[in-house]
Amino acid sequence: MADKLRWGVLGTALISRKCVMPAISASRNGVVHGLATRRPSEAETLVEEHGIALLTEEYDDLLADPAIDAIYVPLPNHLHKQWVIRALEAGKHVLCEKPLACSAAEAVKMAEAAAMSGRLLMEAQMYRFHPRTKRIEEMVAEGAIGIPRLVRAAFCFSMSDDLLAKGNNYRLNSVRGGGALLDVGCYGVGIARLFLKLRVSRVQALALDRNNSGVDVHVVGNLDFAGAALASIEASFCSGLQQTYAVIGSAGVIEVPHDGFIPWDNETHIFHRVGDNDTAEPIVIPGADQYRLMVEHFGDRAADGGAPLITLEDSIRTLAVLDALSESARSGTSVEVKEPPGHWHGEE
């Protein structure tokens, strides 16, 4: 591998154009070498901005190019499994957008392909790399709120009524892995699992289905962490913007009032309240590009073979919870979280 990881990008999704490709170009250890898009004539600005050497209409061209070390997959959810496995089989490392797959079973197949190829596969949960997330994790571990008992998390935004009515966005298409639960509910489940450090044993969920499309647009779910802690998550395509979470313990609370998952490069804040105090201590965290930190971490792990911050076990277990929440919303009953199949995992 060259001094810098040479990336190939599949498609020109907004997250790719606005966040990840700029992060790669700004990173200390990566360059965007190739871009595949069905509309290459519309990508000339991207080619110029990032000094892209290879522009093609065919995804397979990037997989076949020996100059490319890693592939970034920002495609619609239903295409993740197919292109991740093909990239791994082509000998490429792969960074895949969240959610890693449409189900835990799909993710297990992807993990098995990664093991067979000897290449790195990691889900792009960028918030995990922000210094604020790491600081909260440290505070919880150090006992700043006592024993963690509850996590509340919300990632909600509002699509236009026209867009919701048309239903032609991939997020509103069940065949393409749509739905608020997969799209943004993965953040709440992930953050709850990160801070509570326990296995989710069962869940309950309610969901609203716009126009009887079979796609959830508004979801509220409750998670039982083996009787020792609880979590409540909200995910929505039809409510005001929220990116918030709180971690509540036996002796205090840590709150992130807004921009909990995508703070951009802004200065960020944590509010820490102890015991019965009415006043919280504000803690300021300097701004950081969490996307750049993520791609640099990925490049480092691709180079040294070390375990990534976001392991495949972590991603698969989060998807198992999302599977159970989806089943619960459909059935109207409490659902036990199934152990994902296969022999890919250890003990949590």
C-alpha cells in the first residue's frame, strides 16, 4: 500500500460529496483516487476539487483498479451487502455507510466475507470519532453519573409533505432499505449500547406508516438492557429537527441538547448535572471534523491491521436490535433480541 490510502468512491451521494470525500482529501493519510458515478458529466467539479485520477460510470472499474486500496460505499441501504462483498473479494478495504446492512443476517455475511478476504470492513458511524463522544464515554466510565441507568436519544428531521406523499426517495422505499428506524434510528441504538455496555435483551416499538407504504416514518422504541438499564429512542422523517441524547445514572446526568450526532466543525457542549442539583456544569469541547478523524482512523487500521474503533460485532449487534424493533413495531408486541447467526462474535 502507498504512503496514503488510495480511495475509490461508489456514487455521488450527498454524504459523500459534502462530508466524506472532503474529509479524505483533508486527511493526513488518504487521497480520493477514483470515483464511479452513473452521471460522470456532472462530476467534473468533484474531479477538480479532489484531484481524482479515475472517473468512470462503472463501479467494477474501481474494484478492478490495482491503484485503489479502499472503497467507500455510500449507496442506498439495499446495495450495501452486494457492493461491500464484491469490493472485499476484489481485495479492497471497505468503509460502508450506516447502517452497515438492512439486517443482522446480511451484516454477518459481510463480516464473513471480510474475514475470508483479510481486509478491513468498518461501518461509517462518524459520531463515534468526535472528541465529545469520547469524553462522555470517559466520564461515564469514571463514574461521573454513578451507575448508568437510562439513555434517551432522538434523531429526527422533517421531510416535506410533497416528498413524503410522492414516496420516490429511497428512504421511503422498503425494497431499498428505507425507513426512519434504519436511517436514523441506528444512531440512537448505537449511542445507547455505547454508554450502557450491556446486551439488549428485549425491545418494544411503535411506528407510524405514511400512506400505508410499509415504511416507518416515525418510530419510538424502548430497549431493555437485561433488566439492568433501559433506553428510549426516537427516529423520524416527519418531526422537527432533533439530534439529542442524555445519559442518566444513579448519581447524575450528562446531556447533549442539540447537534448530538452531526455537530459539523462547531464548538460543542456537554451539560453535566450531579445529584439533585438544578444547575448543570457546561463542558466545552473544541470543534473537530469527525469525518476526517474517521477516515484517518480507518487508514491507520488498514495499514497496521489493528482492530477498528467500530468493530463488526458492534455493528451486527446494533442491527440485531434494529431487527427486533422493526418486528415489534409490526407485531405490536414486546420482542426478544435474537442472537445473530454464525460464529463471527465473542462475548459481549
